[in-house]
Amino acid sequence: MKYPLLCILLYHSSLQAGILIDSFEYALNNNHNIKLSHAKLNYETASNHYENKRSNIKLVADGFARYYTPQKSGLSDANFNLPNTTAHETFTKANFNIALSKDIYNPKTIALKALGKEKVKKASFALKHNKNMLILDIVHDYIDILKQYDQLKLTKARYALSNKELEEAIAKEEVEEMDRVQVALIGSKNREYKVRQALALDRFKNVINNFELLTQNDLDKINLLKQSINHQSKEIPSLSFYQEALVQKHPKLLELQKNIEIAHKHIAVIQAKYNPSLTAQMGYEYTQNYTPVVIGRTYESGAFVGLSTVIPLYTGGRNHAETQKEIMQVQEEEEKKAKETSQLLLSLKKEYRLYNSLILEIEVAKQHLETLALLNEQARVKVEVGTMFPIEKAKINYQYKEAESYLKHLEYNYILADSNVKYLSGTLNRDDLIDFESKLNKNQIFIHELIGR
């Protein structure tokens, strides 16, 4: 009974996950960059596993067989006082052995193992970096959708207002309160607003497509951002906190650090190639030799135990040349990391300043919106008592919608700045995506209702 209940809970939790989390989970399996990162990690893990197995005991079997045609014997020069003889028969020689071998000390294998571990760590950091970038891109692309949706609503409202202005102008022309040229100008502006509405719809479709391409998931609805976010309830960490986190946690910097360590490991591999190695062997060997002239058939067989060592004596300068090349690679990787760190720190400072200043802008925009709300209510009352024309109230209402759209635009930028700061400091994760989604209303807009798909 508990398993059906668990399935129901999992299904319910997936329904409550929301658009962004669903898209993120879907993208983890279908986004091209994530798939490539997983493939790279799997490759490096398999390569490291192979290097670890190389030092294990190996079972090797080899041998040879040779077939000789009739030929002269070489016994005339052997001082055995035997006559020169020509073999008129074919004969064979053969050898077969099977042996167990184990590296007792092989510095190259040890160095390759250490190199493999660093490559696996680098691939894991690259995967984490791509996941963080995916989270950031999802936030950016979704906010682009929300911005374009608000812009589409605003252009529709402006076109609706323009229709009312055109109707009023035509009515005034009929009673000769407005000349034909003025009406024509208002009509031209009306057509311009209609085109802007069509362009806004196209831009909305484009950002939808961008989001779907990123996540590889079809988006059929969107959740809207709340009217207002309580920014004062959130305490923003200091810049120094984010700077320290950047240096210690940013996956890109960790990946670059692994490049430096890998370059050092390459030096160790090169030096290990020219160091002595020792291998132990144990096995069985059988050798057969048949010579038809004088000696006849001979053979040797038996078990053997032995040690073999390789001691490079002279490399012709290859060791020094290859080592110097890798030392230059280490220096190049260190420069890359230093440059990337400086750029990230500079970007972090800029985003952090924007992050803080947006709170002040949002508060000012809120106060302005509250004033326009009072003005809009006042206009409604005036229209009811007949002291204001409806067209004037419509203009005030449009000003309110513009201010409302501007406030939401600032709040979008605030969320972007928050995500950018966390990404740059290396602290962005899936929980931040959940936090962003918690700021969205439960009211949903179905895309097919807007674009007819």
C-alpha cells in the first residue's frame, strides 16, 4: 500500500514543481551542453578506471612459429670439422609462453593515475558550471518572456486607446470641431500602434522559442510575477561575501584551477617516462627447435620467475624539451585563471552595485504607481459625475498601466541582478530557481490564447 501512496506523492510533487523546475529537470536530460558535459565526465571516468586497472596483474600469452625451406647449413664455420651440408628438408621452429606480470614500480602508471583523477574532477566542475549556466539562462529567458508579455499587453492597451482617440476624432470631424488633416494624423498614429502590437507579438513568440530551445521543452503556459516583491525583508549579503565565494566556489575558476593541476601532472608523466621501472613475471615457457642437419630436434620447457627493469640512460634532450613545453603550458593556464578571476570580480562589482540601486528605484516606482492609482480613481469619480470625458480617464488609466509595467520591469531586473550576482559568486543553484518561481502568481496565461498555436 505504501508504494502507490509514494507514487501519488511523487506525482503530486511533480505537479507542484512549476514551469521552471519542470523545464530545468527536462533540460538536464535534453539540453545539448549538459549532454556533452555528461559525456565528457563519463569518458574521463572510464579513462581513469582504465588507468587504475593497468597496474593490476596481467595474464599474457605469446609465441611464434617459423617455417623454413631447404637451405645450406652453417656448420662449416663452426670448427666442428664437419663437411658442408645442404638441407633438403623443410623444418620449423616454435616458441610459446604464458605468464603473469605485475608492475612493482612504474612511475609512468602512477603519474597517469594521478592525471586521470584530476581530469575527472575537471569534468565534474565543467558539468556543474554548465548546470549553473543553465539555471541562469532559464531565469534570463523566462524573464524575457515576462517582459515581452507585459510589453505586448501595453501595446494592446495603447492600440485600444488609439482606437478610442480615432473614434472621438471622427466624431469631432463630423461636427466640424476637428479638420480632416488632424484626423488623418490620428489615423496614421493608430495604424502605427497596430503595427507595434503585431511586432510585440512576434517578439513574444521569439522569446518563447528561445526558452524552448534552451530547455528542449515545449512551453504551453506562463506564470506571471506578483505585483510587488517585498525587497526590504531580504538582507543582501556584503560584496566581500560574494567575492570570497567567487574565488572559492565558482565552477569556472575551479575548472581552470584543475587545468593548472593537470598541466603539472603532465610534467610528472613526462618525467616518469624517463625513470626506471620494475616488473615481476611468473609463467611457463616451451621452445622447440628442429634442424634436419646433424643436430635434429631439440626443445626446452619449464616454469620461470623473473624480474625485469627498464633504465633509460640517454634521451637526447627529449625529457628537458618536453618538460619545458609543459612548464610553459602551466604558466599559460595560470594566466588564463588570473584573467578570468579579474573579469569575474569586475563583473561582480558592477552587478552588485546594480543589485543595490534597483531597490531604491523600485521603491520610487511603487510610490509613483500609488499616486497614479489615486489619480485613476479620482478620474473614475469625475467621469461618473460628468466633469471629465471618458477619453481623458482612458489616458490616465494608460499612464497607470505604463507605470505598472515599468515597476514590474524593475522587479524583473532585480531578479536578474540577484541571479547574476549569485552566478558570478558561484552560489547559484537549483534552490534559487525554486525561490524565483515562488514569486510567480498561480494565475496562468496559456500561450495558445495569445499566439493561436
